[in-house]
Amino acid sequence: MAETRQWRLASRPVGEPTMENFELVTVDRPEPDDGEVLVKTLYQSVDPYMRGRMRDAESYAEPWDVGEPMQAGVVGEVVESAADAFDEGDVVTGNLLWAEHAVADADELRAVDPDLGPVSTALGVLGMPGVTAYWGLLDVGDPKPGDTVVVSAAAGAVGSVVGQLARLNGARVVGTAGSDEKVAWLTDDLGFDAAINYKETDDLADAMAEACPDGVDVYFDNVGGPITDAVWQLLNERSRVAVCGQIALYNETEVPTGPRKLAKLIETRAKVEGFLVGDYQDRWGEALKRLSRFIREDELQYRENVVEGFENAPDAFLGLFEGENIGKQLVKVAEREE
């Protein structure tokens, strides 16, 4: 029988994950039942939210079981179909296993149109990160022309799209990132009005105040921690904070006590709202249609950091916490059949 490989959660990490938390195993390649398809993984996504699924704790995403395969966003090719919806050779995307091959219910997959662009974009700018950026900014952040919009982790897959969409909506855009190379990409290529290298800044509060002389009207928060503290004191009256992620805290063994700064919300009557991209499942296509048009018209740029080889998937994931990626972090697992 044909075989395939999959990554399993070997143990639950304490603090920052290590390679010891992952196990690569070889198993029999599964076969689809009625209504299912067998998918060969072409690209696998790695995302910060996966850190929460490594914990044995309730969250918005169900935790993985130790000893079982992990899950990820995947773009793959149908190699065997027992469902009317897909044929062999179709390109699909869905939440599948960290595996070279996986079986999925056809109802849980979406078709990928290769004519829209590289199929890998279905995991990035034309996938979950792009839709997250689109609705998180436009629905929760609700930017107005002339607003100052601050985006943390602005060189990541979500933040880079948020900043460009804010600019397209007439806002002044300020981003934070962790290297001079990322800062240069934000300002020189993506059109951010200002960007701060938080790793090389002695006083974040002063740097943020200098970058936002008229205060902050919209804050798209991907990180939490000291960057959010620096933005908080600059919130304007009726400002909006869209809480998308808190990567600064994901590896903490004890979450810092708080919040301590809610008094600012009384003064400003600001709105702070957390959101999940799943809240917009029924409007996914609307976002993708506009994002793809922006790309075709050269109004929206994207980058992908592609790690080659399925065996390197954990390394790609761990690299997220070192800030290695610019744009979307992906693992290339296989080539598409011609």
C-alpha cells in the first residue's frame, strides 16, 4: 500500500515551542470514502494562532491532541475523488492535516482558480489572511479618509494587507515591524507613511507619538504587549481598536495581569472589538473578489516566504516567533501535476 508522511504533536510546549514538540511519522496513504477526496498537499500554511492549539486549554480553536496529526490551511491537488464536486487534478483549499496526503469531505473544501494567480495565494492574500485583513479593517476598524491607522506586525501576511487597504481608503498608515528590511518594505514598496522598527527603538511611546502627531483613529492589533501599550495613550476620541492577534503573549507561561489602561476608553469613548475571520464566512467571496481586483490593478502587493520541503514544516512554524517572515509564511510540499 502507498505511504505518506504526517507531522504529529509529540508533546505540549512550555513557553516557546521547540522541535521536540513535533514528530514526523510515516503512515499508509488513506483512501476516500463516498463524498470524500484524497488531496496531495502542494502548499501548507503555518500561522501564529496554531500556538494556541498546542495548549490543553479551551480557546476559539480546538486544541490538538498529543500523538495526533496537527491541522493547517492547505492548498492541494485532488488525486482521487469519490465525490461529484471535484475531479482528479482539481486544485482545492481547506483545513487539512499536516500531511503530504489527506482525505477530506468535499463539503469542507473550496475550489481554487489557478487563473487568479499562483495557487499559493489561496493561503495568503487570497485566503484566510487576506479575508482577515479585509473585514477586520473595513468592518471592525471602519477607517475614514484622513484617519491615522496603526498596524502592528505590519510586515506579516495580515498586517501588510491591512495597511495597504487603509491607504486605499484614504488613511494615513503607520506600521510596526521587527527589522530595517521590513520597515523599508512597508514605506518604500507598500506606501506606509511611517514605520517603526520596535526592536531597535529605545522608547516605543516616544517613537509612536512622533509617528502619529495627530493621535490614532484606528489600531489593528496583531501583537499586544508593549506595542499596544504605546498606541493606547494616543487613541483619539471615538477611535476603533480591532484585536486580531496577541503574538507577544502566545508563548508566555503566565499571562500578565491586566488590563490596566481601560480608563483611556472612558476618556476617548473608543471601541475595542475582537473578531474572528470565521465570523465572515458568508462574506468570504465578497472580500476575495475585491482583493483579487486590487492585485490585478497593481494596487495591492504581497510577498510569500516559502520554506521548501515537508520535513521543514516545524522550522517554518517556529520561524514565526523569531520574526523571520516577510509576508505569508508557507511550506512548499509538492509540485502540481502537469
